[in-house]
Amino acid sequence: MSEKKNPAPGDGLRSLRTTSLFRAVNFELYAKPNIAIMAVGLVALAGCAGYIAYMRSKYEGLGYYGALKDDGSEHFEKKKSKWD
């Protein structure tokens, strides 16, 4: 027979009795944090944000600016001079 372990403070959800389906659906609640995977995700997220910022600055450097359409969406238009 297995002994019943009394939950101690700080055990969190691991100490509660749950079904296998709940544990499978909510895996992130029971898994221990993995620093290596977290670092890879952070680098990927920062890379995506940096690429978007780079592309936006590239278009602005070419003379484009973000203009809003009537429906609220944004598109890039070439800056026009009143003298042209």
C-alpha cells in the first residue's frame, strides 16, 4: 500500500488529487521550469520583435510612413511633397 503524503506549503498543484486528463491538458502547471527552453523562447521572441522594428525603420528610412485607411488598417505610403 502506498502512503498518503500530506501536502506541505509550497507544493502547489502537484499535491492535489487530479485526473490524468487534467494533467495532460494543463501540462505547464505540473512541469518544472526549464531555463534552457525559456532562454531559447526569449531569444526567438526578441529576434522577431527586432526584425519587425528593423523592417519598420527600413521603410521609414526609404521615405515611407504608416498611414491609416478609413477602415482603421495601416499601410505604408511614400511621402509626397506639395511641390511635386
